[in-house]
Amino acid sequence: MNTMSVNVATVRSATTVARARESTRAFLGGLDHPIAAEAADTVVLIVSELVTNALRHGGGTCTLNLTAHPDSIEVAVHDHSPQAPRMRTPDLNDGTGGFGWPMVNRLAHATAVTRQATGGKTVTALLTR
């Protein structure tokens, strides 16, 4: 099983999200049993959404953990906010978002939100390899 942890600590920067995507591509590219390009793109998209949400709503810092299981890829993002993501109607006019969490739930095989005893939460998405 391959694992990777990336600390993403910054003030809500687009370069931080880009770095998380690059780290994810490097992780996926280094797997003993590579995944298909389309599946890799889906993992990268989910990482991008979860890291963006953690930076925007979770206190400005987060940690990304990636784990390759035999049949799946697990994406886990830890942040300092206890507030769970919520489904809401996407805002088509004012650009305030609402698209990411529903998309993650549609693309992932399973999602979970776990509150941490030390504070904050972990948002996990499991994707089929």
C-alpha cells in the first residue's frame, strides 16, 4: 500500500491548491500499479475541491493524505474547522460556490466527515481505482 502526506499551510492561495494537485499527480504516477488517466484526473479534481474548501472554510491550513489501496484511492483532507461540508444549491449568479461538495459526492465511491477529538475534522473521499 502506498501512502503520502502533504502539509498544505498557507493563506488561501491558488498556488497551494496547484501544489496539492502536483503532489497528487506525482503520488499517482509513482504507484506500483498505475491507475487510468481518467481515474487520475478524477482524483486530482477531488483533491483540488477538498483542499480549496479546507483553505476557504477550514481556517486557512490543511493536511492532505493520499492512500492507495488495492482497489481504491483514499483522499483525506484535515482542517481546523469542526463545521462539516454541506449540500447547498449552487450559486449561478453571484459566484459564491456550492458546486464542489455535491461534485465530490457524485464522483467518489464514498465520502465521510469525521470530527477529530483534538478539534477540526477530516473529510475523506474514496475513489475506485
